[in-house]
Amino acid sequence: MHIRIVIICALMFSLAPIGSARAQSSLEVPGPANQYQPYVPPQQAPPPVIRLAPSGGDSGNTIQLLPGWNQPPQQPQPAPPPPVRPPVNVAPMTAQAAPALPAVFRGCWQGQVSELDWIRSEPGAHKIGFWTPKTYRLCYKQIGNQPFQLTFTETGIEASDKIINPHGRVVPISTDGRAYATMRSRLDFNEYKTHRDAFSFSPTFAVDEVTNLDCRIAGDAMLVNADVFGTRDGDPWFRAHWRAAFHKFEN
């Protein structure tokens, strides 16, 4: 028994330095506090989990987001542009839908506009030249068994060496059924330039006059008040107003 105890003690004494050496070798010495630590990128949030689940009221699939994922706020969408409206088509001057004028308008009428109440140029337009007297002739008659209608209309211009190629006509617009009617005339012609235009080789410019006529029968006269809008080569040129009395020259 004593021998066995002695042997065990000897073994323990011989193994003690090895254990202490291993314990010392396992110790780690911390590095200096100012050493740089390696960069570790932050972990990105996992993408949302999407589950396709059949919709009860639809034949297709409905996308569902699993709970726990916060959907990012939606950016405001820009307002859609306003719809483009198609251009308004102005009905041409035609007598197809002309109203039936009262009986007091029957016959042929003519008049001349030599003077204006006023005239003014449109902003930025060319200087207004002279006013050439305008002429009007219109006949409201019946042909055969047809209803009464304007069988002849003409708006022209007094002979002038400064005007060429005049042509125009008149159409009825409305009536009160008694002694009043509105009409519209259009007169086109070419006028010679007083000065040569450096940007155009043409010696003339095109004039288009649209006139709204308020006509009222008073005895043997047709009293007319008119507003004129004129263009020069398609650009707004002037506005004017005149009054005249047309007289009957044929029943």
C-alpha cells in the first residue's frame, strides 16, 4: 500500500510542469488598443418573402407579402398630362342649312359701304392703308316650287387700280321670323403693296375680310350694322365697324 501511494505521488509531481506549461501556452496576449480592426460590412436586410396564393374572386394569382416586412413608402407619381383636345373645326360658309327669311326680305337688295364708323389695327399688325368702298348685292327669291332662298349673293369692291381678284358671297345665319336677320359675308382680294417687301418678291398681299351683318327691314330699306375682321396674308390685321342702308332694286 505504501509503495502504491509513493508511486502515485511521484507521477503527479512529474506531470505538474507539463500542465502548467500547457496552461501558460493557451493564454492569449491582447494586442495594442490602437490596432486597426478589419472592416466588416453591415448585413443587408433579407429580401421580402413573396408568396403566390390563389385569389378567391380572381382566376389569377394574388401576390401576398409575409408579415414582418415593412414595405418602403411609395414615391408620389407625377400627374398625367392633360388630354390633348382635338382642334375645333369651323363650319364652312354654306347655305345648306340656311334659315328661311321672313317675307319682308323677298326681292333683290344692294348697297355700298363708303365710310366707316371706326377702324383699328390689331396689335403688332401692319399699318392700315386706305379703305376701298365695298359693294353688296343679294336676292331672296323663289325658283319654281322651291322654298324662298338667297338665289344670288355678291360682296365686292369698288373698281380700284390697287385691288385685283376680288370675290365674295353672303350667307344667312339666323332670323327672328319678323323683320330681323343676321348674315355673314366673306370677301377675298389681293392688294398691291405701297412698298416692296424685302422678305417677299410678290407685289401684292392677300386680304380676307369676314363681316357679320345685322340686318333689319324698315320700309323700303334694309338697315345694316356690321363688324369686320380683316387678315393680311393670314395674319390678323384690323377690325372695323360700319352702318349702311341697302335698297331694293328688284321685287
